[in-house]
Amino acid sequence: MNFIIVISDTLRRDHLGCYGNEWISTPHIDDFAAKSLLFLNAYSASFPTVPHRRDVLTGRYTASYTGWAPLSAEEVVLPQALRDGDYVSMMVCDTPHILENGYYYDRGFDGFEWIRGQESDRWKTWPPAPEHACDPRKIRNPAMLQARHRRNAAWWRHEADCCVARTMGTACDWLEDNHRWDGFLLYVDTFDPHEPWDPPPWYVEMYDPDYDGEVVDYPLYSYTDFLTDAELKHARALYAGEVTLVDRWVGRLLEKIEDLGLLEDTVVMLTTDHGFLHGEHGIIGKSLIGEGNMAYVPLYEEISHIPLIVSYPGAEPEAKAALVQPMDFMPTILDLAGVEVPATVHGESFAAVLRGGADEHRDFSVSSPHLDAETCAASVRCGQWSGTFWSRPKGEESTADKAVDGFAKTAGLEVDRQNMLFDVEKDPRQQNNLADRHPDVLADLREKAVAFWRSVGTAPEILERW
């Protein structure tokens, strides 16, 4: 059995046709889903980008002990464990945060390719920094964006030059050369459709053809009142264009997998780390960021409820209701490979779900930033209920937090930290807070989360704040 994991950063579940979207073109992913197992209840675990990859590669709920940080030398990672089964492993990645600045998430892979130029990547030094297409006050970290991503992207001449295209093309090339290995792991990680949203213009014109205003392609993470209605609509169109761009180039990889006859003996997993708010709940972004400070926001369904599509050899295509999380990927792959699961793993194999012998996995999911962050919200999904509750403040606003973008920030922004409870079956957009009406349900969800965190060895002084 071979394994291919494809992660597309910030790919909102409800922006794919296979999950019910009716206005964004994603034919290649939709076709893949129609032939595969479509998971209806996959949820993020450790939030955001870097912690998520750590969950995937270690099989651990890493938010219980660390935040946005380098991969430690002690943690057992998936390619390392697969080596016991004589697997060859390869990483193809354009997501800079897990490779730059000594983060070392390529550890354990037999080979890796870093596709350069995405967002904060310190790559090109020429040409002089291109100008923004909007007032810089509407952009998150305009100096970094101008000096890095805009300069890197100034070299693009054709669609094939953009990061997702080069990443998927490199993965295709690797498969052509390596598909005859007797057991391989290919890990493919693209930062698109994460902002900055700069797909070729014809993709944007599919969704907002007549727009002639400012282009806010890397917006502040903020309440949306700094944008006009037209600017917010165009920001959504920019993101939709990125989603369609990702679909086109992920489609090339999926086609290559099929052309090489790999679907007969290869598990292919397509997923993301989290979603993004495009004005829902009055916010654009996935947190609030000011000048050197930040605040976490609740991990609403738009953020925590993620797509997961799995092609399993011989499985009949169907929707799966099983509740799964990213730390379950590693033990599932090791289970299917016949390799012993390390004792360090927190996740649980859902191989039985893939084989068709079960359609249940977890009783509930827990999604959160690092539990020892200054103040943050955890989200628990169990049955019809989604609950959000906050940790007590540490009172250490000077504590640096690198979450979201890798730049140190302090917890200095104010945010409404109310506990919330939603019946997401009746209220999927989470508009009606039922916490006061059902305090017992919210208390039960909190107890479930704390019991889970205790079971994975969370330090008592951290648990006490929850």
C-alpha cells in the first residue's frame, strides 16, 4: 500500500462543489470525491498552519504542549515510522512556515523539494518591491508582503509559474520517477489558496468580472468595517479564483496518479488545515491582528470544519459520517502499512472506516490553538452541538505568540470572549447562541475536552486555566 497526502492550506470545505458549493468551479476535486470516500465530519485539531502539520506528522494533539514552533528532534514522525516498513518517503512543499527559519518539518523524509516564493519566503532580491493595488493600511504586514511575496511573484510569467502549479508539477515528476517503489509516502503541501490571493486574472474574472476598485488581496485580520461592500465581495472573488486555481493543478496530480495506475494500491488523502472567515461573524481572517498584537477568535465552523476526501483501493464511493481529526492520519497510515504505531501517538486509526467495517470513529472533536496561549477559545463538536469556551487569562500580555504568520505578537487586542453553544444541525451558520439556554450541554462539552487534554498528558497548570 502506497500513501499520498495532499494538503491545500486554508481550503474552505463549503467552497467545494462536493460539499455543496454551487458558485465556485472545482470540477477536478469534485470528480475525485465522486470516486472516493467523502468525510462529512472532519475537524481541525491543533490550530493553525504549523501546529496542524505537527499533528499530521506526529499523530499527536500538539496544541496540548506547544504552539507555532519548530519540530523537535525527539518526536517520532510519520516518514520515520514508515521506514520500519521499508517505505521511501518524499515531501514536496511550498508552504514556507514549516521549512523556513529552522522549523525542520522535512525531518525524516528521504527527500524533499521546497518550491520557493510563497508569502513570507526570503527568496528573491530583485526587482524593487512592487506596489500594492490598494491602500497599504488595508493589508496585513504590508512591508513583508511587498519585500517578499510580491517580489517573488514578479518573476511569474505564466500560470505554470505560480506556486501551486510548480508544487503539483514537481509531485507529478516525482511520481513518474518513483511510482515503482514497493511502498512509498508522498506528502504534498501547498499554501494556496491561502492569501495573498493572486491567481491569474481570468480566474478572478470568473467571479467578479466588472470590478474596478482597490484589490485587497492580503487583508487585515479584522472586523470587516475597514472594507466597502464591493471590496469585501471582490476579496471573496479573489479567494474563489484561488480555489479554482488549486482545483486545476491538484487535478493534474490526481490525473497523474490515475494515469500511473496507482489507485489500485495507493491511499490518497486530500484535506486542509483550517478555513477562513470572509465576513461571516463580521470578521475577515481567522484571528485578529494589529500592529504587533493579536487576539484569537472562536474557531467557528467556517474555520474548524474541514474537507477530507480519501481514495481507498477497492472502496465503494460514499459519504462517511465518522468524526476524524488530523492526528488520526498517522496511526491510520501505519495501521494500513502494517507498521507498529509508536506509543507517543495520541490519534486513533480509522482504517476500519476506510475498509467499510465501521462508520463511527470519535465521539467528539476538539479544536484549539496552543492551550497555554495567553487567552484562546476551544471548539468542541459532539453530535448536533458545537460549543466554544475560553481559557482564563494568564495575565502575561508580553508573551510572544507566533501563530498565524510566524511573526511574534502579544495578546493585546480586545475580543468578545463569551462562551457559546450552537445547534449546528438547525443553525449551521452559528447565529443563535444557546449557551444560556443549555448550560449543562456546554459544561458537558467542556468536561469532554478537559478529559481528553488530560488523557494526552497536558500539564496540570495548563489544564487549570480551562
